[in-house]
Amino acid sequence: MTALLRAVRKQRGLTLEELARQTGLTKSYLSKIERRCSTPSIAVALKVAKALDVDVGRLFSEETAQEKITVERGTGDAAGERYRVLASSLLGKSMSPFMVRPTEQLADDPHPEHAGQEFMFVHTGTVELDYGDQTFTLEPGDSAYFDASVSHKIRAVGADRAEVVVVAHAEPGARGTRDMFVS
């Protein structure tokens, strides 16, 4: 995301300070993202994409844009990769899918909530989802669908590496029912 973030920001004629003001993030945090010193969470990426008026997937993509379909091939075991944007080359998406590999520590994201809704599906491993003042343990095959404006974080638990498919929907008008469904 880093090189493209800087390029899009400069193309829009924005300074880090102006982008910080528009996103509610600090200038130093945005600088760390651009310099690859920090990996933004999904919530942060959505805020930055909204401020830059660009699809969040485009901030992570180096692929040519597609209009109707995109096929993502597995990348194998990318060491250290915590977030991978899926369907990044598809234009006009109303959902933003990610593959997340949470660590054992809860993310210290300064903005863990965002407008819209989110769906999580645990593919491998076990995770704990902190949602507001509740904690849920999710195992392979479990899922959660929730109002993303409530503070939420996930962390891996156990010996096996966890992989979680996360789909965020942040379009204006997304229902904010503050409901939490875990299955």
C-alpha cells in the first residue's frame, strides 16, 4: 500500500497533514504507513481510501483494473503478511474482502471501528474477537457478522496460525443496527 498511497496522495495534491485531518489519523502514523514502518488495519485503510476517493483495494494493488471479474490466485505462505487485499483489481466493488492473519497480540490500531458492516469467516486456526465489551472465540468454520462502528479487534490463540476472511462493507447508507451474529 505504501508506494501507491504516497502516489495517490500526491496526485490529489494533499500533504500528510491534510490527509491526517481528513482521516482523523495522525500525520506521524500516516508517514509510518508510507515508509513501511507500520501496516494499516482494515479500518485505517478504509478511512484513507475514503479520504482519497479511491477503492481500498486499489491502494494495495499493482494489477490492471478489471470491470466484471477478478480471480485471485493463492500467494503461498507470505512470511509476515498480516493483511492481503482480495479482488483488488475489480472496479466498482461495494464490498472489500481481505485475508487476515492475526497475531497473538490484539492490534494496537488507534481506530479499530469504521462505518458499515463486517463479516469474518475463520478459515484456519482459532481467534478471539473482541467486539465492544464482549469476547468471542471463533474456530475454523465459525463466522461473525456485525456493525463495524463498534470497536472490534481479533487475535490468534493457540499454536496454529490463523487465517480469517474479512469482508467489509462501508458504503454510505449501510445499516448500522449494532447487531452481532456469531455462528
